[in-house]
Amino acid sequence: MPRLQRPDGAEIEWRVQGDSGPLVAITLMCLQPADACEGIVAELAGDHRLLTYDLRGTGGSSGIGPYDVEKDAADLAALIEEVGGDALVIALGDGGRRAVRAAAGREDLIHTVVISGETPLGPIHMAGSRDALADSPAVLAALLGLLETDYRTGLRTMLESSGDAWPDSSLYARLDAMVAHCPPDVSVPRMRSWMEDDSREYAQALGERLWYLHFPANAWFKGSLEAIRRELPEARFEAVSEGVISSPRENATAVRRIFSARRAAA
């Protein structure tokens, strides 16, 4: 597996699937192993090149911090440059922050950012709705405390409170994969950085290069879509029934439409 050497000594493990076509890079939430996106990779790899990778400190990448949004954005930009640039980036969770930061001012590297879900790009405690769990600083502080003291229970709380129904066998398997992929000393700093970060100016700079494939948000971001629309008036929005992981075919079809719209505008 190739590894990109970074100036601070970190090595980022990456892989490209698909032999030809435009480049699509996928940047997942820090907790998710790369195989979480295998469905959309399979849908697109016939006529696209799919770049996936392990964030520093996770999976096969080396554990050299800091583990924060700015460092992760720089790693993403360097990886895309290594592979040749001119990429569309699909971003999930905290991946949205690193994607818009990497893309701002570097259209040669990232021509389009596609965010899956209704994830705000401002501070998480300003999610935009009193119904959103993330809108409560007390809830966020409690979650971080739980992740620091009982990591697995903290992860389970995040999954179960998202509103998704998980059969016990599926939930346990996902927890096992998360714990193995991203240890607490890596995930907790990233979670804190995500909660405090404000990447809205980078997102606004993208204008129509930013797309949201939005679907009914989980309980952490319930009701956030209208606030996101107000903050990002030039971004484009398209409704899908579920996210990239749960509904890969539908989201792959949307990505193809976004590529078609870009070609038509060129």
C-alpha cells in the first residue's frame, strides 16, 4: 500500500481503485475505516478513479499529531496533489471541514466538494436548531468526557443517539471496527477540534463548487439545513433519501449528475 511522506515525518496510507476516468477522493469521518465507503467506491470505480486513505493516527497511517482540522486539510491537499489533482471530493462528518479548507484557493487540486448529510461548517454548538443535540454545549462536553473515560460507550452513545436503528450484531461490529481503526488519543482531539472549528469562510469561498447531498439529519444536527442554506447562499443542494454509506447507488448517481453539470458549464 503506498504511503505519502509528510514534512513532519508522518506517513499517510492511501489507495486508488479504478483504472481511468476523473478522480474522486473520499474523506470520511475520522472514526470510519476506509471500507465504510466500499459501496460507493464499487459504484463509481468502473469509470472513475477513487482515492481513499487513512487519516494520520488511524488505520495504516502513522501516529504523529496534531490531530486537528487544519493538519488534516493539509494532508488531504497533499494526497490529491500526489495523485494528480483535479478531484471531486466526497466528504462525511468532520471530513467536510478538511475538504473545504483544502479546496479553498486550490481549484487546480479540488474542483468540487460534495458533503454528504446536513453537517454544519461552523462551530458544532451552533448547529442551528434547538432540536439538534449538537446545539447544546453541555451535551457536547458530556460526550467528550465519556469518550475520554469510556471510549466504547461514548462511541455507542453517538451511534445510538443518531436516530438510526442498529441491530445488535451490526452495532457491535461497527463499534469494533471504529475502536480498531481510531484509538481515543487520536479521535478525542479530532472531535474537540471539529466541535470548535469554524470553516464557513472557506466554504463560502467555494461558491457553486460546494454541493450538499442532504437527507434528514440525525439527531445531532436535526433542523440544521436551513441555517446551512443561509450561511452558504451560493452552494448547491440536492436531496437524497440516505447518505453515501447507506445508499451508495443513489449517491453515486448524484455524483455523476454533478460531474455532468460541471462539464456542461465548462
